[in-house]
Amino acid sequence: MDKNHLPYWKKELVLIAEKYNTTVADIIKPGRKENEFRARKEYAVIMRYMYGWSLPKIGRIINRDHTTVINYFRAKMVEPKEKKPPAPITLAKPKKPMGLPLNRTLNALGKDLPKGEYL
């Protein structure tokens, strides 16, 4: 396709389609693939801020309602973060036992524990 004889708004569509490795028809059709969505969104941003187009006009070109175009501007274009493994769980150091050991406590009360048995 000869880009030199196209109007500026079609040239932008062709350039964005090439950038996202898709076609103009894929950008305009009602699809939800990520590269098509990103291409539509970038086209809307360029036409709005570089050329001052209204949201309904942008929507007509890409076959979307103007409210959908508004959502393109609200959504952040953030790349998904890599999932990091969770931080290792660190256990608190055990507290020192309070008071005397059990054997001494029971001995003080006059009770003896049999040898080899522990609570």
C-alpha cells in the first residue's frame, strides 16, 4: 500500500498497524486481542493529542463508541510486571521460657516425674 497518497489519519493507522504487527482491518474490526487493543489505544491517543480530534470522531474511525475511546485514556498502558517469588517467611526467635523448668517446678511442689517421661 502506497502511504504517500493516503490522508494523514490513514497514514497513522497504517504506521501503527505495522508497529503492532497487525493490519488496519484488524484494528478496526471488533476484536479484543491485546495487540489490536494497544494499536487502537495508541491511535486514539495520537489523533487526540497530535491532531486535536474529538472523541466521537476517533470512535467513528475505529468503529467504537466515544465512551470506549474515553476508557482508552483512563486505562494506564502499563506492561505486566514479572511475578516475583514470595519473600521467605522468617520465624521469630522462640521466647525464653518463663520461670523454672517443669522438673524443678514439680519437684518444688513435691511431685516427681518418672524418668524418661516429658510433658
